[in-house]
Amino acid sequence: MTQFKVNDKVTVKAGCEHECAVLGDEVFDYLIINKIYDNGVYNYTAYHGGEKINNYYNYYTDDHLELYIAPVITWDTLKWKDVVVNKNGNERMVLLVGNDAVFLSDTDFNVTNTWYLKKELQTYGYTIKQSPVDKLELTLEQVAEKFGVEVGNLKIK
């Protein structure tokens, strides 16, 4: 029996990235499982920046994968294509980050606006738009594996 199910969002465990000859050097954020074969191998679609890269078949198994948890974006990790939101709810896309300076689009993401300092944006009440968090369902075995403990030594409050 496989650990994951169809439509699960997963990522490749550290050290297993190159075990899939097809993905090789492709950059992707997560995979969505499309089908599970009888031999325990997954068919999946790879995504980067929310955009579909391609469908791949027959390479990763449970040993290679773990559930994907979207990273939290901070002012220190802000990068190209992240979105910031002002107090009025207007969104602007990050076009370039240079140390503490950020070049933003206008509210129309296809139009440039101006440079701001990160601290300046925070002073103006800007926040960083985070990826929506999917409901995460984990088995005790998955939690134990993630934290490197035996299931019997796991206590959930």
C-alpha cells in the first residue's frame, strides 16, 4: 500500500532529487500525484511558481517523497514574483529585490511602479501575500518519520 493518494501535493526528499532521470535538473516546487501504479510508483505533475511544468511517470516511490508544506515568505526571503498587499488590499508584484530595496509593479502586474525599501513598505502597512494553506492530513507514521522518532514515542497534545 502506498503512503500518498491521488491529488496529494508532495515534494522530493533531500538527496533524492536526481533519482528521477526525467526531472534531473528541472526546477520545481512541488508535485501533484495523478495516479498510483500497482508497483507503488507515482505518476505526477510538476509545478514551479504555481505553473505546471509537465507530467512525469514511473520514477518516484514513497521512499523518495514527503508531503509538501508551502514555505512562509518573510521580508528576508522576499523574491521575484512574490506579492505584497497594502492596507487597502491592493496587490503589487515584486519585480526585483536588491538587498533591502524592492522594485514593485503597479496594481496592474504588467506595469512597473517604483523602488521601496523593505522597512518603508512595512511602515506603510504592506504585508506579504502567502500561499494558501491546504488542509494537511498526516498519519502518525508520517509525523514520526518527519521528526525522526518512533511512533510509540510520539505524543500529540
